[in-house]
Amino acid sequence: MEGTSPVEAGEDPLALYRERILYATATAAAVFLLPFSVNAFVQGTPALGVGIFCAVLVLGIDALAIYLKKSPPIPLILLLVPAIAGMGLSLKIQGFFGALWCYPMVLLFTFALSRRMANAGNVLLLLTVTALVYHYIGLAYTIRFFVTLTLTIILANITLSIIGELQRRLVDQAIVDPLTGVFNRRHMERCLGDAIERQRRSSAPASLLLVDVDHFKRINDQFGHAKGDSVLKWIVSLVGNGRRRRGAASCFHRGIVPAGRPAGDGEHRGRRASTR
């Protein structure tokens, strides 16, 4: 158990904030993009105006759903369709300036979509708009655009990786006992209510094993706290090796180690625990 962490490494650090990001982005889009749509109609390029307006409409519908405490009805990845169409028209009419909209799109996808979906959307955006830049502008601008947008995508992923690592460290510090490497009392008390409610709904058998180390204070007094720490880590390792993968071991305080186990044969688990 020593040196390991029970915190999952693959958790999405931005999952709880994506709706907030989308809502703020939609608000900013309504303020900054609608004037461009109106200007396109005024200048006699209604197709470009419609493309920009469709992008704002997609964001606006999702933002309204978030405001009403509902799930966004339109997947954000579908924003690629009006975005690429609008950029193609802008490249044809306004030149290279139309490609500049790719950079905020990359940031939006990176922070508002899951990482896999964001990378898929960003790569598709990169390849499609690069082809459009080559078609309408030329090779020199195409190379510069491809390199700079690729670097933007890479830097966005590096930023996301750093955010994820920092989040995992903070979670470790908040819910993991630093000595034994298992969950602490705070995390167990938070999860215990959920486990009881889940068992009540499913009626699946579950168990809670509470290990109280007898005479633990005597070990500290006679051999020192360093030896007591070693004994406690050894006991936690025994509990950890005996529990199932979905089980969770925690440390209440020095000398007491509870270990929760999900569904399974309670009598068999009791025999296993008694032989340890």
C-alpha cells in the first residue's frame, strides 16, 4: 500500500465546470459575434451572416438549457458544421482573417468538451481549415497557419494535463491519509452514506470490516512512533490485499482501519477476515 494512491488518475478535472464554461462562452458569443453576423448581412454576404448566426444559435440554445437546469440539447461538437462553413466563406471573402476564428474554437473545444472529443474536433478543424487556407490563400500562409494552430492545440493539451495533475494532488491531500496511502476518515464518512443508500436501493449484500489494533499505544510507547507507523502500514497492507477491487480501505485514526466491501458472500468474507 505504501506509495500508492486510491485516487483515480483518469478523472476529468473539468467535468464539473463544463456547463459554466459553455454558459459563459455563449454569453460572450452573443455580445461579440452577433455584430459580425449583422455586418455580414449589411455588406451583402448573407451566407456568412447565416453561418455566424447559426454558431451563436447553437451556443445560445445550449446556454438557455443550462440556465433552465437542463442538459444541453445540442452536442457542442456540432458547432464544427457552421464554424467551418463560416470560416470557408470568410476566407473566400475576407482572406486570411477568416482563419483566425480557429484559435478561440480550439480553446472552446479543449475546455468545454471531454478530452477525447475535443482532440477529435480540433484535429478535424485543423485539417479542414488548413485545406481551405491552401485553396483560397496559398502555400506560404497555409504552412504558418498549420504550425501555429498545431502549437495551440498542443499547448492547450499541456495546460489540461497540468490542471488534471494539480487536481489529483489536491484530491490526494484532501481525502488520502499521508501515512498509509488509503482514504482518510473525511472521505469515508462522505462515501458511507452513499454506500448505505445504494445498498438500500439494490438490496445487494455489502460489508464493513472495522479493524481495531489492540495495545497499539503500547507499541508506540515501547518501540517508538516510527515502529508504530510501520505496524499500522503493514496492517493496512493486509486489509488492502484481502479486499476486492471495488472495496475501499480507510484510516480512522491510529489503530483503527475500516474497510468497506461491495456485493459478495458475506459469510465467505467473514471467514477470510478471521484468518488474517
